[in-house]
Amino acid sequence: MQDKRSLLIIEDDEPLTVALRRSFERRAYDVQTASSLDEAKEILSAHAPNFAVVDLKLASGSGLTCVKLLHEHDPAIRTVVLTGFASIATAVEAIKLGACHYLPKPANAEEIEAAFARTDGDTSVSPTSTPTTIKTLEWERIHETLVATDFNISETARRLGMHRRTLARKLEKRPVR
């Protein structure tokens, strides 16, 4: 049995990683950090974390791959996915792949720790009565396709039937993080 709570942070934004690490160490977590899938695999070969925080979009690829790796390594790991742009498509996929929660950035250690603790859904959340805008639907479709192509811009543009530069301009307006 572990006396200390063990956390793996998979995030490629160094300042955020340092801030989260310090916050969780003050909360008595044993913290390991990785900035890529390969680093995460290396850490998992030597450590068995109880908790994980995963950035959705890593420089080396999709954080969803990390979520899947963590769940395959140990289905009991409580994994929270962080993202700068939350979408329904990636939220659903993250949960299907084994994440326990999905939070938009910026999220602090208190919010992440609360997400680790949540085991049941919240029935008091009411569905919105505001219809989804065309821009939001377009963005969710773009993001869904980005995830399916492992964030390959050229392939995403091809699947969406748009020019690569058009897609790049749309992504500049609303970056994926």
C-alpha cells in the first residue's frame, strides 16, 4: 500500500508543469513529469502513479494516446485531461479512453484534485437551452477531425475538403491546446 499519493503530469508547457508540480507537492503528492508519450512510457516502467494529469495537445502528438496508455497500464489511475479548447468530441473520446474528468485550461491544483475525487456524475447540471452556433459546430467538426488524424493539418484539411491554408487560418483564430 502506498503512503504517498503519486501523480504523473504529462504536459509540454514547462511553466505550467512547474506550477502544477509545486502545487501538488505542497499537497503531499509524489510528482513525476513528462512532456511526451515516450517520456511517459519511461516513467511508467519504473513508477505506478495513482493519478495523472494529461494535456490534450502535446507537441509530440495527441494527449488522448497518453490517456489510453495510462488506462492500459492501470485502469485504476485517476486521469484528468486538460485542454485550452474543450470540445464535445475530445471530451467524449477522453472519457471513453479512460479519463475520469476533462477540464478546460486554465485549471489549478484545487480544481484538478476535486476532479480526481469526483466519481459520480452531477444530475443537477442542466442542459443548455441556447442552440449551438454554426461557428461552434464547425470548430467541433474541425477538432474532431484533428483528433482522428492525430493533429495532422494536411490530412485534416483533405478530410474536411478545404485548402490547408484555409484550415491553418481558422486554427490561428482559435488555436488548439
